[in-house]
Amino acid sequence: MSTAAVKLSAPVKADSKAKSKAAWNYKNNVYFLLKLLLTVSGFIIAVLVNIAFPQKAAVVIKQYVLSVFGLNISLTMNDAYIFLLAAIAVIYTGAGLRAWGNKDRRKIYSKRAAFRFAAGIALALWDIGGTKLQFFPQPFFPGPAQVVEAYLADSEYLLQNTLYSLRLYAAGFSCGVLLGVGTGILIGWFPKVYYWVFPVLKITGVVPAVAWMPFALTLLPNSFTAAVFLIVICAWFQIAFLTAQGIQSTPKQSFEAARILGSNSIDQILHVAIPHAMPDIFTGITSANAMAFTTLVMSEMLGQPGGLGYYINQSKVWSAYYKVLAAIVIMAVLFSLINHIIGRIQKHTLRWQEGVVKK
């Protein structure tokens, strides 16, 4: 073979390798199916570990009777844990099948497959160390099956406290968002309001919301309104500050164009300033959400007659740390769900940013 032929064949081989490598990704059905199996296999391994690994540590395994659609079902903590793992595996399988015909969903699902597999393996190791052998310090690190037992033992009480937390959070955070956005618009648009209110916002905003608790409990009629007040204060500063920043950063050319088209001041606020400030408003809402959730739990721990924070405090007194972890899991799920809802609203509101900003 001549030197020229060798030189021509080298790029051809390189291109074929690049094409074959490019084809082996989430767009390939076999590749995606392997990612789906990888996702599910971690949780299947966790189920097999729970069933096959012998129970060495002296753990009391109780029977619980649950009434579902008029049927009495007898379960142990291991039964409930296995059912939970199987449910997670079914959900992820369904999500994979749902993503089969959508390339964007396939890409996201494939990217997260390794983490889901690792989560299943971590649950299996936690089960061995926390329940089967208990070589983790007890009672501080109970196994996952013991955490699931809290939902069997305290299902109604946990539900009551979860609903109390949601009611308290919804009242405080919704008021905080409305007050924060309203204050931010006034500060950002009217110079006199900025002159008088912004220094107060800066001074009070840096004070942790929980520091106001003694005043709130003394001056307000009951502990619920006191906790709502603390959540409002917590959310107000972050949202108002970023809303004002977004209003003030609106380009003057946008206002001039609106004025030429016949817009008055109210139209300029509603149709120019606020839409421009929307990314900053949602940044403030997202940041305030985390702080408000923290304030919610702390206020429940310090003075509420119910809620997940109250439940944690109660369980800690009796050293029932498996119940503490059960409440923490509920908090994590609720916070993730609230963040997801805010993200969906943000994505819909800021859909004009598609293709403009970096993801």
C-alpha cells in the first residue's frame, strides 16, 4: 500500500471510530435499556440483601396491621421496606419507559442512572450496618427498615404533624412572597420609598428570623401567628432585595420605548419593569424558600404544638432516632417537591429565556 493510501485510510478510520462512539449514547436503544437496568438493579440488590442477609443483631421485629381499602394487611418493618424499594424500582422503570420516545428525557434519565444505582447500593450497605449487624453506633444510626417502621407505628400522628407544617409554611411563605415582591417593586420604582424603606430592609434583613421569636411570642395572640410572622420576615428580606434590584436594573431604553407607545407609569411597572425583574424575583423566591423552611422547623422545635420539628423534638426526648430520621426524610421530600413546583412555575413564566440563557 502506498504512503498516500495510508494517509487517506487513517482519517477514514478515525471518522468511523468517532461515529461509532457518538452512536453509543442515550439515543441508542440498547444503551438506554442498559441505563434503565442499571437504575433498577441497585434497588433490586437492596431488596435481595434485606431478604438474604441474616439478622445477627438483636432487633425486635414487630407485626403491624394496616387497613387498606377495608383489608387488614399484616406487615413487619422489613416487609414495608421491601415494598418501598420495589415501588421505587417500579417508578423508575415507568419513568424510563415514559422517556423512551423523548430524547431530552432519555438524556436526563441516562445521566442520572449511575447515581440511582449508587443510591440502591448505599441503602443495601446501610441496611447491613444499621439493621442486620448494627455496627453503626446505636440508637443514632438505625437502618432503613427501622426508619420505615416509624411510618407504620406513627402513621396518623406523622400525617397530622406533616399537615400542620404544610399549613404553617403555606401561610407564612405565601404572605412573605406577596409582601417581598410588593415591597421590592415600591423600593425599586419610587425613590422616596427607597430612601425611607431600604435602610430598614438592610438592617432588619440581616437579623436571623428566629431572633425575633421572643417578641413574636409576646406580642402576637398565639404561637401559630408568631411562627407565620417569623417565616414572613425570613422570606421578605431576600425577595424584596432581589425584586428591587431587578426593577432598578431595567434598561432606560425599555421605558422610553414604552412611553413613546403611550404607556403610563402603571403600564411601565406591570409590562416593562416587573417582566424584566422576573428572573431576580424567582431567584429571591428560591433562596427564601430554603431559609423559610429552616425557620419553619426551628419555630416548631421552639414553641409550636405540632409540626415535623415538634415531632423531631418529641422523638429525641425518647431517643427514638429512627423517628427523627423518618421526619427528616419527609422534610427532604416536601422541600424537594416545593422546589420542583417553584421550578416549574419559573420555567413556565420565563419560557421566553429558552435558547437565550445558558442551562
